[in-house]
Amino acid sequence: MKERRDKERADPVRTAAEWCLRLVENDMTISDRREFDRWCEDSSNAQALEEAMTTWYALDDLTEHRQIAELRDGAVERHRYRKYQGRAQRLIRPVAWLVSGGLVAFAAQLLIAGFLLQHQPKTYETGLAERRVAVLSDGSSVSLDASTKVIAEIHGKERELKLERGRARFDVVSDPLRPFTVAAGNKLVVATGTSFSVEVLSSDIRVLLYEGSVTVLDRPATTKSNKPALAESRKHLTQLAPGQQLILPTVGESILEPADLSKSMAWEAGQVSFANEPLVVAVERLNRYTSSRLEIGDEALQEIHVSGVFSTRDTAAFIEGLTTLYDVRVEKHGDRIVLKER
């Protein structure tokens, strides 16, 4: 018994892996339960067990990954094999299976699985008219506008995010040793501790700085990680100061201009604010909030620029203002609202 307790103290992770398997398989006698309770009285043992169980059940979310599913299923099968094959031997040496290679392997598998779980990219997404705030593992926060998708990888020395669509504000916890990067299209925004937003539109990408400082780089389209872009694109960079907005068109030169910070944050309060914006941009933004999709039916209307503040829940007010001030008429086709020249 003393030898067993010495081994348990020496390697609580392996012992926690054993108890995890036995709990999952409901493989415990009354005496086992008493021994388990005594073992859990040590806070470090209880912590090791909690981590093992958390990892085990978290694997349920990753069963579509073949390697992880095989690790989990293989551990159970080895445990069952030892259980039925070794009954007679355990009568003579009850603790022999504790130090078997299978349990050591399973303990290692739990650690590997935990590592894989921590390094899985995490996706944050909103639907129509939905907004949310997500707190990242490093303490930074992301405010997502409607119809927005952000993928984040926060681990080790890397804080890499990708804005696939929509608009998001990033409030970054300062860490000079871990630059915070946001990829959007073929651009990369690099920050350490700051507050900024990035928006992906069909016509351009927009970066707005609230406080701190950010640098915007070109990002090769074939780059999977944000790292190569940092090394390759330093000669194609733009630095922003607080209160500036950088507009990066898909065609043409970039524009660095002052921004109205209070109006630029209107979307976080359920409003959309336009300051001499092209109609095509206004329509694209409004479509994040409504199931009745707005469309521009005549190319001539793309020359219109609009200004004003509207509720994201009141597309009708925007259409009313548009048809009152400009030669625009509306055609409705099911859930489509087509804007045409009058």
C-alpha cells in the first residue's frame, strides 16, 4: 500500500488518468470508492482529476477529428482489455496494472489532447441583427457587429485573428512580446495594446483606430499564418494615429482620413451612421440587420452618397429618406427590396 501511495504522489497525472477511466467505465468497487475518496482529499490530486475529466469530456466536441477519436477509443479499449484479462493477476498483485504502460500512455494522451484543445482555432460569429462581445483567453475583447465572423488563435507567443466578414472592434490587452494581428482580406493589422475596428466590405477594407497605435501591412493571399506577412511586407505599411481611418479599396490607392469616433461607434448601440458614404456601402451595412435584402438595381444610383443616423431595426426609415431626397423608387420582389432610378 505504501508503495502504491508513493507512486501516486510521484505521478498524480497518471493516477488521475486511471481514476478518470474507472469513473467513465463505472469500474469501481466499494473499497475502490473509499480509496478514491482518500486520494481526492489531497487538493493537488483533486485538481489533476478535474483536469483529466475536463479534457476527457471536451473530446466529445472533437470526435470529428480522427486522430483524437482514436486516442480516446484506444484508451478505453486498453483499459477494458486489462480489466478482463488481468483479473487473476490482480488477485495476486492488485496494483500491478497501475504502473502499466497503457496508463502512462493514456496520461500522455490526455496531455496531448489538452494541448490540441488549447490550440484549436476558436470561431466567434453573429447572425442577422445580432451583436455580441467575446473575451479572448489573453483578456482582450472583440465586439462583433451583425453578420460577422472572427477566427482566433491565442496561444504561446501568438495572437492571430482573422476577420472573415462583417465588422469587429478589438480592445487589446497590452503585451509587447505578443503582437496582436488581425487579417482581413489581403491586409494585416498589427497592434500590441490598443483599441481599433476592422470592417470588410465588398468594395474595401476599413481600419479605424480609437486609441493606441496600429500598423497595417500587405498580406500575401497565399499566407495561412500571419507570421510571413510580418516579415515580407514591412515596406508596404501604414501607421495610424488615434482618430484616423484607413480605407483600403480593392482597386485604387488607400485613403487615410480623420474619423468621427463617436459616430463610428454607433453600431455598438444599435445604430448605423453614414457620413457622405456611397450608397453601395450603406446598403451593404444595412443588409447585416435585415432579412429583407436591399439591392441596387441601377448603376446610376451608385453615384449617390448618403448621410444620417438610422436605427438598425428601421430600414424603412432609411428607404423613406432615400426616396424623398433622391430620384429613387422601390420595387419589392419577395424578400428583396430593389432600389431603382425614378
